[in-house]
Amino acid sequence: MRTTIDAAGRIVVPKAVRDAMGLTAGREIDLVFAGGRIEIELAPAEVTVDAADGLPRLTAATPVPPLTDELVRDTIEATRR
């Protein structure tokens, strides 16, 4: 897909790409310049681990989207391809 860079240096990520990656306003991403390409990756969530009751529990430092049945199903299907 082709897009443009505005005068402030911002790049518009097409809606189809945003939807496929689960990008929403305020979502942190990592940009990597490698081999002459710019790669966009979802920034890993910062978490704390609490294992006080014997089972580890991860708590995100910032809000993360909920884990839905549909997301799990889509992820499983994507790894099978």
C-alpha cells in the first residue's frame, strides 16, 4: 500500500493495516530501520509479576486491549497457516 508523509514527518498508516495489526489511537509501537526498510512492531507491554499466592499474575503498567475469544481464535489460525 502506498501512503504519504506530511510536512511534520507523520506517516498515515492505512486503515486495513491498522486493523490487521490491532493499532488504535495511543497504542505504542516500535519503529525499526533495517535493510533499507521501516518496520512497525507492536511495543511489548510493560508488566509486573505477582506470585504471592503461588501462581504468577501479570499486571500491565498501562491499559491493554482485552483478550477476546475472537483474538485467540484468529491468532491460532494465523499460526496454522
